[in-house]
Amino acid sequence: MYAVAGRVKDEDIALVRDRTSIADVISETVTLRSAGGGNLKGLCPFHDEKSPSFNVSPARGVYFCFGCGQGGDAIKFLMDAEHLSFVEALERLAGKAGIQLRYDTDGPQQSGPRPQTGQRQRLIAAHASAVDFYRDQLGSPGARKAREFLAGRGFGRDAAEKYGCGFAPDSWDALSKHLRLIGFTQDELITAGLSKTARSGSLIDRFRRRLMWPIRDLSGDVIGFGARKLFDDDDGPKYLNTPETPIYKKSHVLYGIDHAKREIAKRGRAVIVEGYTDVMACHEAGEPTAVATCGTSFGIDHIGVLRRLLMDSDSFTGEIIYTFDGDAAGQKAALRAFEEDQRFVGRTFIAVSPDNMDPCDLRLARGDLAVRDMIAGREPLVDFALRHTISRFDLDTVEGRVEAMRKAAPLVAKIKDREKRPEYARKLAGDLGMDLEPVQRAVNNALRGEAAEQRAPGRPVQADSPQRLVEREALKLALQEPGLAGPMFDALGPENYADPVLAAVREAVAQAGGASAATGGVVWIEKVRDSCADLGAQGLVSELAVDPLRVDGTADPRYVQVTLARLQAAAVTTRIRDLKSKVQRLNPVTHKDQYLALAGELFSLEQQARALRDQAAGGM
């Protein structure tokens, strides 16, 4: 389920999907050619490739790329290709289809404050008016300090205009009065975080005597402000941000994302800096992929925003480049970033500016080229983390080297690219002055510990094993041909699937109502995807929905029967193997009753397996 899907009535979402030609939508971006079986194929717009692996199924209204793993319906395609929210993409398709959307206030609730129907538009409008007000004030006599601050950091009038900089005047209620006069209510201004209530009960401005930066979301709407202290007698914090509101969530916000989003997607990298002027400096210096957090540290939700832009996947080789000061605080932030780095598949680097200068100061002191050189000289974050970790120990002593190894080995184990782990183990051994064997052993121990924590329940199945192919084929039938698979598919539960992710998809089919009750198409596929509790299973649904069936011509009831017989036969065979092992461990004398019961069950299962093999006779 998309995060905001509950805002629009479900039947309207289904109607938009039903009336939208996914081929027409994608053809505006991708050249599609016939791939046989009614499917279309083209070069993926989300990653570079020479051979087309991007598949579109017009009949089912879904797409999937076998190269990078991106998949979904027409709404999802617009979200990823145009960097739109779910509602923005839905409204665009609804407009083309001539559908008037209705909003459901009783839909699923999001965590935290949520805009009421129509409230978001009012809050966005209030912020847009506030931007104009603050921008006009930047040219006033009282804003001299603000203009001097920008000029002192290398930003003139054009840059101030480009980034929407403004000034909150030396007045308790100038903005509030202005916005009230043009029609905004007191409650709207307080909810937006633009105004607050004084002790006297009167309405006053939240920001006063400060340089202002508008903070925008991915679509370019202003949702909040960052305000910089200018005067020594201002006893507030150096930077003051909009509080949490129905439209402003600091854990999701990245300053500069509206300017940077297309370049991030185009160049396959994002540069993370620490302040508003650092973002401006990087962009002005020719690095337009820079973004910054707003009043909070870089975290999980920010990673989600960037993954969406970078199309971060198992096959992606994009870059995240952190820039931190070289001081203790910067090093601590870099190490924290390394822990979060495990949520990225793309390569992660750190660029440390010389003499502990931030990008803005570096540009002022040494010019645009120095900023670009700093980023070009980035170092893999794992190298930085290892060097910093072992530097805390006395490597001239045996105890210090062993302790350093124990702390650093888990970092090597966390490296996602498994082919790099042996080289980093060898490098770590050299840095510690130790033999490779104990270091490699420590890394392997760390790997085993992590694997034990992450191992999914159920017996592992080889990715290309015949059993897994049968399990995939059964699920493809349920998703692509539910009317044909129907009761035969529904009769075989998740216990017949040895692969835990495929079993999760089978469970989702049941949660979605079963193949027997499905009408097929994109609505059915989305319903199954939304029912997946496992993220891996959600992604697999998109793949299975477009992967061609392993049959010449058209699937028929006989093909369904053969496939499901093979599925059940594999599960029965596994049960037989387990029972035989159990029987062999029993003493037929001391455990006579249990032995006879298991032997009887084993005989019955072998008979069942023989019958299923007869049903499954034929090629797949």
C-alpha cells in the first residue's frame, strides 16, 4: 500500500488504474517494442543498460525490469520517473482520464499529524505567500545584516533569488497580519508553523529578525522554513526551523532536494552536506546534487527519499557522498553514517574538506574548483571507518592489535560487496601488522553471527532449483491467470512453498481473497502486493506479474493441473525425506507405537507422491 493511498477512495484509485493505458504512459519515456505473448520490452529508464530488460504487460497494467528490479503500475512509474508523490501521480492520470477523485477521510491513517481534506493545499498556499513576503523584505533597510551575511559567503542577489532567500522583519506580527489580510485563518497559520500564540493570547510571528530559507519537498512546494540568527542580542538558537506540522516532517526533509532531484537521478549520486549555505555553495560550484538535512541528523527516512531518486537496488552502483568536517564531531557523524550505510546498496563515500572547512568556506577560500576537487577526492566510507576505528588502539602492543581487530572485523563483515571483503581483510591485517589468518577468521566469525540473525525461517532453496521454478510458476499463474488457476491454486497453502519469500507471496494471495475470487489485472496484482508483509515479497509480486509463463502458446487447465501437481509433489517429497530421517533415528522396539505411526504415514505419503508424479507427467 502506498503511504498516502488512504486519502483517495479505493474505488477511484481502481478506476484510474482501469482506465489508464500503462503502455501509453510509459511510451512517453521509453520506446517499447513487442516482446511476444502480448508483452512489450524496452530499455529501462531507471538504470543504464545495453540490452532491454524492462518489460511491460499492457493486459495486466504492470511493468518490471529484470535488470534493476523496479516494478509496479502506471502510478508507480510516474512516481519514480517524475519524482512525484502517490497523490500527484494519481491526480495526473485521473486528469487525463477525466476522472474526478474523491477523498476519503476514513481511510488508513498515517503516523503523526496528517493533513485534512483540502488542508494541505491551504498550508502550501500560506507558505507560498510567506515566501513572497520574506523575499520582499530582503530588500528593505532592516535586512542589511541578512544581505551582508549572504554576500560574505559569496552569494549575491541572483543566488538569493534562485534559492528564495528572504528576511523575517523586526516585528512581532508583520507576517501574521499580512497573511490574515489575504484570507488565512489564525488556526491555519498556527497549524502551518508560521505563527504562534503569545502569552497575551495574540497571534505573533514564529520567525523574527532572521535570514530565511524556504524548504521545499520533492514536488517543489514550500513546506517550511530554516531561519539563521543574525543579531548578537538574539537569544535564540543559531538556526531555527519550522516545527513538526501536517506537511513538514524534519526526518523526511532534505534542503535543496527540489533543485537536486533530477541531477541526482541523472548522475547517479547524491552529496550530503550539513547546512543551507553548503548546499548553495556546492550547487554554485558545479555540484548540483548536494542536499542537507533540516534541524536533525541524517537518518533512515532521509535514506528512503534518496533511494527513491537513485533507484537504489541490488544491481545499482550509484554513490552517496557524505561531506563532514575533519573534527571529532564530523568523524562521529561519519561513523554513524557508516552504520546507516548498510541500508544503501549503492557505494558510499566520505569527502573530508581540507583544514576542517565546510564546502561554503572552502569555496570562499579556494574557489569553485576546490569544492569539486574535494568531492572528486572522496574516500570509501569503509576505509574511513576502519582507519578511525583502529586509530583508537595502541597498535604497538599485542593487546591493542587484538582489540582493534575485534572492533574492525565486524565492519569488514558488513561490506555489501562480498568480493571486496577478502581484500579489506587483507588490508586490515596489513594495517594492524598481523597475519591474515586470524583477521580473516574474525571477519568470518562476524559474518556467521550476522547471518544467524538475518537468516529467514524455512529450508533454503537454490535460486535456480527446479523446485523454486515450480513454486514461481504456480504463483505466476495465480497473478497472471487467476480465473484459470482458481480453486486448484487456492487448495494448496503456503506450506507447499519451501522458499520463504515465495511462501510469503502465497500467503499474500490468500490475504487478498484468493485466486478464485480475483478478476485479474493491475487491481488484483496491487491487492496482492499490498497484502505482503514482507518487503522482499512485495518486490517479487511485480516480477512474477510480468515474467512469461513457461508454456508454449496459451496456458490451459491442463497446464495448471501439471504445475500444481509438481508443486505438491515437491512438498510431499520433502515431507517423505524428513519422515525417513525421523524413522531411521527411532528404535522400533522401545518406540514401537511412534515407529508404526510414522511408518504408516510414510507409506501413505509415498502413495500420494506416486499419484502426483503421474499427474505431473509432461513438460513445463
